[in-house]
Amino acid sequence: MSDSATGAGSGGAAAADDATGAAGGVTGAAGLAAGGVTGPSGLAAGAGDGTRAVRAGLPEPVKHEPTLPGPVFAAHFHLPGDVTGPYTYGRDENPTWTLLERAVGELEAPGGDGAETLIFASGMAAISAVLFSQLRTGDVCVLPDDGYQALPLVRAQLEAYGIQVRTAPTGGDAQLDALDGARLLWLETPSNPGLDVCDIRRLAEAAHARGALVAVDNTLATPLGQRPLELGADFAVASGTKQLTGHGDVLLGYVVGRDAEAMAAVRRWRKIVGAIPGPMEAWLAHRSIATLQMRVDRQSATALAVAKALRGRPEVAGLRYPGLPDDPSHEIAARQMRRYGCVVSFTLPTRARADRFLDALRLVDDATSFGGVRSTAERRGRWGGDAVPEGFIRLSVGAEDPEDLVADVLRALDESAA
């Protein structure tokens, strides 16, 4: 894959590059606690992204047991005597979570360096856990004003708890001007759905100089696109619902951080709120991560091809894709991203034209969310939570053959002109 399709790749600032029950003899929770989970997954320090994705989180091999043990369905565990060990009650820990948390940690923070990972029932559960565990009445929080459409709901709840919220756009590192006195800076880069990019390292250094924590929503980039902790962030947060799992069948979120005290507060919030994933969802997510590198490379390359094809269309305005050399965010993205993602955004002249375009697509489902193996697109303004034109389209590129997808998009544009 060339650097033009995958971001900084080999030349950017970023670094180049059991668990079922006793039946059938498969190791249970006790076997994991005894050391199966803490093995190195066979990963060398400099392992490539594909090798890392395929092997992330796997327990040490045990004869006659599966490579990736199945999900552990348990509300409680045998616990005679005093409370010891990791697995006591299903709201606190689960062996299937442990494997997935290890896998995500190996992607977001290769080598560990004290990083801890916690998984959640959804991306919003993960976002809420960081914000509401770290902020108190009287604190100041800085949010992007062009981020995920649920952030205004989060802002309202923060303000109801007496937390002051400031907002600024993602582009141009505009949040720098709102940092004085802040307790926490929240970044979303690339932003959803506008695809602006901010300089994580620059903003993190400025925030830390003022005593603020930094959290980065890494959903759109994935850990194969960028690693916020390596760029100075305190937390990497994401919705695993999207490209991380990639099949549109799992709701999941995660938080990764290195500060033990801060992560203990996030863990405590998860326990109090009970925002936990089911073991089946955790197992499906772990299974899906094995193909992450193949999916991300294919989708990033095809997204670039789609963006280039749209660039020459007179009815297309506001085209954004960080991988385009002339995109306003490309310079920053090329410094900190290794792959540019699967989402392309653009605007058609009217709402009616956008609706006709979506109706004309044959290989692209009219659906929300992004990152799946099947391409999706939607007129984002239909939700009412994003400050976008009525004809704004968010297109999520799947794993279809690039030539087929480009042809379908161009044909739909032609047919929708009438």
C-alpha cells in the first residue's frame, strides 16, 4: 500500500510500522487468571499492524484448547472464602473482556508502557465514563463544536452538573484558545462528520502545560490510523461499533490510558453505571479485530479513489478526505496519521438532489454509522444534530472492489441530476 493511501506509513511522525466454561476441557476463568491472558500473544516489539491485529490479545497456547476461546457467560464465579482474584461478579470483570481489553491495548499502546484498557457497552458509554469520572462541579471542559452529534447532549448534562463547557472547532487547532483554566480537553480527530484534523501533539502539550488532561476520540482513525497516547494524550477513547469491529453487528466502546489513578476512576464509573458489554459482543469484537489491518488498508485505499473521482464533479462541493493532498487537513494528518480512514464527506446542491443520489446507489446502503465492510451513506442533516448543509453526504467506504464502488457512485450522481 502506498503512503498516499495509508497516511504517514513508513515515513510519518508516528511509529512505522480461557475463556469458556469447563465443558469440553476448555480453560475457564481460573485458567485465565493463572496466567493465560498475560502472555505476550507471540508479538515482537516491532511487529507489523497485520501481525499485531491477528494475534492481539490471544492467550498462551494450550494443547487441545481453541486459539481464541469462546465467550464466558457468567453472572458470578465460584468464590469460596475471602475475595481474591480477578473474577468475582459479572459486572466487574469477565475473562472474555480481559482478552479483548488486552487486544485493544496492544493496538492502541504497543509495548504496554503501563497502559490499561477498559471496554464498555458502547462508544457513548466510554465517552461518558471519561468525562463524568474526571470532571467535578466547577471544572472547565473544552469540547469540539463540530464533533459527534451526541456531544451537545453530553454538554447539556455536564452543565447540569455545574461543569463549565467551552467549545471551539477542530480545524486550525482552535481549541487552543479555550484552554486556560480547563480541567479536560476533548479532541475528536478526524472530526465526525466534517473530517477536520487537529494537531494532537501540539494541543496535548499546551493542555498539559495548563494542567489539563487530554482525551482523544480515535473512532474514525482507529489505532491503525493513529495512536493518541503516543502523541501525548492521556486517554484514547473510541466506539468499537465502527471500523474496529467492522461488521455492523456489535455495539462496543473502549478507553485506554496510562495514568493508574485516572483509569481507576474510569473503572469505578463503569462499575457504578453498569455500562458493560455482553460476553458475546466482546468475543465478536475480538474475532473481528483479526481482519482489521486488511479492512482498514482496503477501505482507506478505496476511500482515496472515491475522493479523487468526486473531485472532478461540478455538483460536488465541500469535498473532504484527509488523504487528498489538497485537503485542508492533509498536512497535519500526514504528520500524525498512518492511514486516513474510510469516510469521505461532500455536499450536493440541495436536499432533494442528495436524496435522489442516495436512492440511486446500488452498492451503498442508506444507513447511519460508518466503518463497516459494506459501504453506507446518508444525508447527515436528517438527524438534526450536525451543523451541516441539507445536501451534506457522509459516505463510509466498505470492502467492495474499488472500481465497482467508484462506478456506482459516479452513476448515481449522473442519475440523480435529473
